[in-house]
Amino acid sequence: MKKSLLFIALLLVCVSCISTKSTLKNVDSNAPNLRVTDQNTFLITEYSKDKKYGYDQDYPINLFYGNTANETINQERFLNALAGPKGEKITYTKLESCCPFPTKNTDLGAGFLDVYELKWEGQKKPVKLYLNIYEKGILMVPVGLTLKK
């Protein structure tokens, strides 16, 4: 009984923390559908000029997964397409889910961003990227990264 009450209280706190207005700045519902290459990575042709793209929770990389049953496949397809600044092989680790926001693309009416840490050889400090699987947007390579050859 105590566990049920604690869970309900925690759920209420989480729901009450979600703003009714999204702070996400780069959502584009009209963005083209994501295309997958033979290597099961996304075909990315654009490089972002915005230093906040992917690095700031208000400017996440939007990888809408509504057409697949696997919620992590689009994150993997995106991250596997990237390389370090000089083409270095990257490794990545999911750190957490954070930053609740309102969305019409879930039954609950809310989504979370996933935070990934990227590392590569010779790097001084790992970078963190914010990924959003609930909204669509133009897919680009974040500033400071390149595409895998």
C-alpha cells in the first residue's frame, strides 16, 4: 500500500512539473521523413550552424519514432552516422532521460529527452547531446561533429 501511494505521489509531482507550453525551439512537423542508409544509419546531408543544436535541451535533435515499434532505433541510427571532428570513431552512452515537455505524440501528453554522452580518441571532454524521439525536425550534424565515412 505504501509503495502504491509513493508511486502515485511521485507521478503527480512529475506531471505537475511539466509545463503546458513546450520550450522546444526546433520542432518542425513538416520535416521530411528520415531516410535510412544500407548501413542502418540515417542519411544526413546538412550540418547545423547553430551551436545550440543538440547541445541545449531547448534545441534537441528530433528523431521522431512514431513509425517504428522500437523507441531507441532512431537514436542508434543517428548516433551511428556521426564521427568526431576529424572523422574519429565515436562511442556513446545514454546517461539519462530528462527535461519533460508537453507533446501530442504520446498517450500521456508528455515526453522526455534522452541525454547521450559521446566520446572519441583524443577528446579532452566528452560531449552531451539531447535527443527527442517524440517530435520531428530537420536532421543535421551538430556543430563540432562530422559524418562517418
